[in-house]
Amino acid sequence: MEKIELYTTGCPQCLILEKKLDTKKIAYEKVTDFDTNELTSRGIMSAPVLKVDGTYLPFSLALKWINQQG
């Protein structure tokens, strides 16, 4: 089972990912208290970020990944 975490600030894009994950019934953990240095060190400058089994996906890649799920 994949471990999926959604790094979110509650912004409109964050809410889009939450809704898509919920619609597809993909189980995830919502992370609201996170170290921004963890993301910026990976070249990610904005939320939301979807972390799938240790791989960080910024918004556009996260949408693509969600849409490819069953």
C-alpha cells in the first residue's frame, strides 16, 4: 500500500487536490504543519505537494498522478 501525504495550506489548489483524492477514494494523510525547507531543498516553491511513497509531486504532477489512478 502506498503512503500518500498531502502537504496543504488550505489554498484553492490544495482544495482541488483534496477533492480529487476524495472523489477517487484515495487514502491520504493531510499534512498542514511542515518544514518548508524540506520542500524548497527539492526545488518545490509552493503548496500543495503530494508525497507518494517518498516522491514529491508538485500540483501539476500530483493532478496527473491522481487522474491516472483507477
